[in-house]
Amino acid sequence: MLEKRLLEEILGIAVSTGADFAEVYCELTRNGNIRLLDRQIDAIGDRTVSGVGIRAFLGTRTVYGSTSDISREGLIKCARAVAAAMGDKNMPQNVRLTERIFPNIHPVRIAPADADMKIKTDLLKEACEAARAYDERIAQAVGTLLTVDHTIQIANTEGLLTTDRHIRTRMAVQATAAANGEMQSGSCSPGRGMGLETFELFPPKEIGITAAKQAVTNLVADYCPAGQMPVAIENGFGGVIFHEACGHSLEATSVGTGTSQMCGKLGQQIANPKVTAIDDGTIPGAWGSVNIDDEGHPTQRNVLIENGILKNYMIDRLGSRRMGMPMTGNSRRESYSYEPTSRMTNTFIDNGPDKNEDIIASIEYGLYAKSMGGGSVNPLTGAFNFAVSEGYIVRNGKICEPVRGASLIGTGA
């Protein structure tokens, strides 16, 4: 990370041509990847991302520059380029930084980078062997262990200087079942904002069995019938429906530019009164949680929809300026090379008054989506689609035969 005096110098240059705000974002990220295929380690990857991004504001106009040259000369050059793109004034500025230390709500006990390689490969082998042993029709099991060790430093002309380190760990197992010339797959990929202690919560054996069971279920399932029907979606990754159908439309990236179906709807009824939707980046150990966002703002529990009423959006600094609303700790960058934008942390629909069994019992004919796949949304129209990885027909309030190939299509409005 950079020295305080150098950061102050960079910021002073960035605002020297008329900008009203500037920030420096430093990143050092190590991404690990181990892949097991056919009982053999197929690939080991270790990629490091290191660099600095400098951004200047004038109202809602922004200029962004980035560099992987973190020498003083390289950083000064980048800051001057940002300043030159902002204007041609000559207004030397003095910036004074005060370090702020935010609480760490995501302690890590076993950092993956410090763990022996054999420990990590044994975890993968345990998961894949459990998948293979589940059923004789499992023809292949592929396991991947993904780790991220992400350290950032943020400084801005409001005087903020802070650092944060965040570690994530995920295991993904994909099992393939084959019989009578046909193949179907199943997967399971739990992850946490934790170290290798993640697998105390999600034992590798259970990950493998879950993937294999889904593959075998899909192998014997018929195709899902088309048509309009009620759908009950299981907890967990089923939250992707809110993420795609509604979440992106509540991000300032689209709301602040007038390209969201949710523009101008604060205080309006946009969902069933039973629906309360939340974005919460403060849940210890959750995948989307962070101590601070990528602009140095602490994350928070943000009630977006309460009893069907739209209450708030997810807002980064630029969105805050555009919308005249406070930041919510939802800024995220793909890396130091990119400007930040507003993105979700952990989004979910809160518990309602109905029990799971009562929801199923209320369906005369419909679909139970036990496991969800990926999806997409058009924030302007709210039109979404996403795949069901494991689904079952519901008849007369009972979960019946499995079906495959289901896609859910609709709008979030």
C-alpha cells in the first residue's frame, strides 16, 4: 500500500485543475484456483492483480485513470493525466489525510494462501469422491477450489485514508450422470467470506453428494411443460430471482441515469404487501459482505422494499450526486482498472408470515424450483429470465415428479 504523504500529493494534483473531489484506490488481489478432473489435479492457478485507480469529480462529471506502475513517477503521471482531462486551470491544492480504521466483522481463521497445498487438494478429492460414490450413473465429477485474498487502500480529498482486507473461499463441484446414451449435470458451489473454515459449514462430502443427486435427478426427469403457472422458489440461491428481477433495477447505476423501471417510485406500492426485500452487506461471513465498499464507505443493512413499498435504492458516490440521496455502501469495482459503480451486496427477501409447507400446499398446479441457475435482466423494462437447475411439478399441494429444462421468464414490475 502507498505512503500517506504520497497519497496526499497525488490527490492534490488530481484536483489542481478544478475538480471538487478526488480519490485514490489501491488494490492488491491474489486469486487462487485449483481444479480436480478425473481424480487428478488438472490445473493450479495463482493470479495477482495490483495497481492504482485515480478518479476526479466535478459535479457529476468524472475522469478516471489507472496504472499498474505504482512508482512515485508512475502515479504522479497518472494523476496529472486525470487532472489534464478534467480542465486546464492551475489551482495547487493541499490535502491532509486522517487514517480511519473500520471494524472487521469478517475474521478469517485459516487464510487459504497460508494453508498447505495438500490440505486444499484433499478437500477437493473428498468432495469429488463423494459425488462419484453417490450413484453408479455418475460418470464424472469435476471440482474447483476458488480463493480470493483482496486488500484495498482508499484515500480521498475529504480526508479519508483507510485500508481493508477481504478473503473469500468457494468450492464448486459439477457432477455428470449418464445412462442409455444420455447425460445430465448437477452442481453445488457454496462460498463464504471466510477462509478454509468455510468447509466446516459446508463439508466437502455434502457438496459432492448434492451435485451428484441433482445430476441423477435431472437424468430421470422429463422436460418441464411450458406455460404460465405459480412457482415456489427455495431459499438460498433462489434469491437470484430478486437479484435479477428487481435488484439491478434498484441500483443507482440505472436509477440515477433514468434507465430503470424503478425511477421515481419511492413510496409507491411495487410488490405484494408480504414482500420485504433487503440488501445487507454487514452479515458476518456472507459472500457479498464487506467491511467497507470500494469507495471507503461502510456497508449497511438497507431495506429496499418494505411490505411492498419501495423505500430506498442502492447508491454509490456518483449516484448520490445524480440523485441527491445519501450513499448506502454499495460501490464496487471490477478491479482498479475500472471506475466503481453501484452493485448489490447480499440481497434477499425477508421472512414473511407464511410457512414453507403452506406455500406448497396452496399450489394446485405449478413448479417448485429447488435450485436456481444463472439469469439476466433488462433494468429499463424489468424483463428477466433465469434457469432452474433442479425443479419439481407441484400437484394438489404436493411436490411430485422432477422436471428439467425449466426457465422462468417475467418482469419485475
